[in-house]
Amino acid sequence: MAYFDHNATTPVAPDVLAAMLPALTEACGNPSSIHRDGQRARQMVETARRQLAVRLGCSPKEIVFTSGGTEANNLALSLPARHVVTSAIEHPAVAQTLGRRDAITVVAPNRDGLITPELLRAAMRPETDLVSVMHANNEFGTVQPLAALAAVAHEFGALFHSDGVQAPGRMAVDVAALGVDLYSVSGHKMYGPKGVGALYVRKGVELAPQLFGGRHESGRRAGTENVPGIVALGAAAARPLTDTAELRDRLEAGILAAVPEAVVQGAGAPRLPNTANIRFAGLEGEALVIALDLRGFSVSSGAACSSGAVEPSPALLALGLTKTEAKSCIRFSLGESNTLDEVEALIAAVSAAVAHLRKLSPTYV
Ligand SMILES: Cc1ncc(COP(=O)(O)O)c(C=O)c1O
């Protein structure tokens, strides 16, 4: 199988696994214990904290380890706020968390999938205390102008959170330069394991903890640390980035040349270098996912977390697509193991599968 679904999850890199193993086998202590076994585990956790801090451009004290991106988002967004502003293209880990609030304004992106500073400004109110806009979209990869958006939020005295889960595995991130107050990351989108993540919390921002118990993570997140997961996240953060832009561009160009009526979503905006979301008029995305699976390629339609759901992705609808159009989109997300040969084979497979499915379609003429 050739794997083109890295936005759903990345494989654990061999060097990350190698770094993680001693935390499963040798460092048996609890990081809160004062004996040497405990202190060994504590050292490993703090090394990982420094590695992630270097990657994000912050101080290690500003990192809170969590069980993943979902928990990081929930933790950030449990802050009290009189009015919250968010975007219409957020992952459910943000959309569902904020959706429970009464005073919320959801900003639709422009046709390219961008929340511009002007769109955000129009949604702000004097009592807006919290703004949450994702860094890079998981479905079509558009990268938001975070520095400008954070500046607008701060003008109104609001805190700015960003769901950064899709970004650090694919692009350089500097939270200080971006000016964000809170930033969520996840291990399994950057060649680390599933079930570990972190929240960057700018010095001076008081969190509202959600888990109560011991004084772990400086009282911000109770629970014995997931030492192996944290060590792996640190190792993942210390890895160099692989640029997949050339392969992604070849994939898009090849598909657009070979398949009539194929349209790239978010093409007019800055995008992650690994993501191509393409709409194929006249067919169901799910059918193409299955057809490509049978030909040896893993891709996805809509967000992986909601696969199996018959409803089209809200983020794609927010781009202005109709339900039928949104259901005919496929996401190809590349990673460091993909090769040019795989990309060429995928172009040929997509071309053949789309032609076959369109022939069977009662609506495509
Ligand atoms: C943008 C975004 N935010 C949050 C999450 C959730 O992260 P996790 O799976 O680590 O809970 C995902 C995972 O699909 C994501 O793509």
C-alpha cells in the first residue's frame, strides 16, 4: 500500500520509536518519585519539554503535555469568556467544544478558505474574550494569517488560541512570532505516537484546568505523565522537516492534466506543502476512496475522524461548496516516505478510477 493519508495520522518514525523504547523498558519510575528511577523518568520528560519548546519557539515552562490535540483544544477552550469567536472550518475538537457555549460567533472563510483579519474584525465585540482559529486546515491545508488574526484579537483584549495540530509536522512554527496565547499540538500528526499532545500556554495566561488530582504539569493538568508518549513527542519535535511541496505539486498537476472537471480546493491560499484536496465532479468521494484502496492507495474523503459519516464535511461546505460538491472531494496528504514513483502511480490510478466511476454514474454526463 502507498500511504497518502498523513493528515489523518502519520506513521511513527523509526528514530522516534528508538527514542521512545527506553522510556517503556528501562525508565520504570514515576516522574513524581524522588528516587533515582523516578528522577530518570522526570529527566526524560523535561528533555522532551525542552525539545518541543525549541520547535515551537517558546520556553519549556510554557508547555503543558496532554493526551493529544483534542485534549489540548478542550483545555485551552475551557477558559471563561463572555463571547467567543471562531471559524467555520475548525476541527470538531474545537467546533464541538465551543459549540456548547451560548455567546459564540462563527466566521465563514472566504472562497479560498482563509479567515482574513477583516472577517475576524467584523465578528469581534467589545466583550469578546477568546478567539480560536486553526493554523492549518486538516482537510484542504489552507494556512491562516495567524499573526494578523492574533493582533486583531489583542486589539479587543481577547486571548488568541490556535489549533496547530496539522502544522508543526509540515512547516516551521514560531509561537512568539505568531503572537498566539495558546497553541495545540498532537504527536501523531508529526511522526510521533497517538495519544500524546501538548498545549503551549503563553507565560501569564491562567488556564482553567479540566482534570483534577495531583499537581502534575505545574497544576495545569493532573495525571501521571505518559512518559513514553512525551519522550516520543519530544523526539518527533527535534526531527528536521521534509519538504513534500514538489511531490504535492506534481500530484495536483498530474491529476488536473489527466482528469477532466477536477478542481483543487483552497488553491488561491497559502497551503500546507503536503495537502491536496481535489473535487471530482460527478462522483462520491467515498466510492473513490474505496476504488483507490483496492488499487493500493490510502487516501481520504472529508476528515478522517468523521469517516463513515454520511453528512458532508462542514469545513468543505463553509468554502461555499454544495452538499453534492463537498461529497465529491478527496484529500491526498503526503508525508516523508512518499516517492515520485508512488505519486506517478497514484495519478494513473486516480485517472482510471475516476473514469470508471463516472461511467457508472447515472448523473455524470
Ligand atoms: C486540526 C486537528 N485538530 C485536532 C485534532 C485531534 O487531535 P488528536 O487526534 O491528537 O486528539 C486533529 C486530528 O485529526 C486535527 O486534524
